[in-house]
Amino acid sequence: MENPEQNAPLVLIVEDNPANMRLVCDLLHVHGFRILRAFNALEALKIIRHNPPDLILIDISLKGMDGLSLVKLLKTNPATKNIPIIALTAHAMKQTEEDAYAAGCQGFIVKPINTRSFPSQLREFLSGKHSK
């Protein structure tokens, strides 16, 4: 875990592509977020159990258990159901977005991410000011 400040928002990034993981981690680190990393759903579940994040970013096209299955699982657990989850995807189709919201995501961001607006988008989700 990287730790710019103890009270900075803790974000779990669940992404199986190393280049995408590196980009998101570097960007969030520069903007003062604390970061946890998971490369698959099972790893994410272990991390969440021991260190619940303030926000979760999930690639919906994970290998093994896909991202939307992970979201559904987290939203049925009383310990994790209130953690905001944002879907990250390269699939910009309306049905994919609808599926993400139906699974329980509070947000949907299409890759490649906009590096200028991405950190402020996450802060909006954390403050509860974001709307679909």
C-alpha cells in the first residue's frame, strides 16, 4: 500500500492489465490518494476483508470472476455494500453501462481514462456529489 497521507482516500484498483494498473496508480498517487492493488477478483476480496477501501475501481472484464460478478458479491455483503464502486471498461456500449449500474456500480468510466478529469471524478464519488 502506498501512503501519501493517512487521512487521504483509500482506493482499491482491481485491474488485470499491468499497463492500465500502472497508469491509474501513478495518476492517483500524484493526486494524493492512497492505493491498494488487486489483479483479480479473489485478490480483491482478500484485500477488502483486511483493509476496506473508501472507493473501489473495478475493470469489468477481469479474467476468472468478472468485475460485475465481483460487484454483485460486494453489494450483497453488509460489510461492503456501502463502498462506492466505479466500473472501468474499454466497452463504451450503453448495455455495458446499464449492466454495470444494475450490478450495483455507482459510476461507469470508459477507458482510456481522461487523466485530467479522472481524479476529480473520483473525489465526486467519494463526496457523494456524483450523479449518473
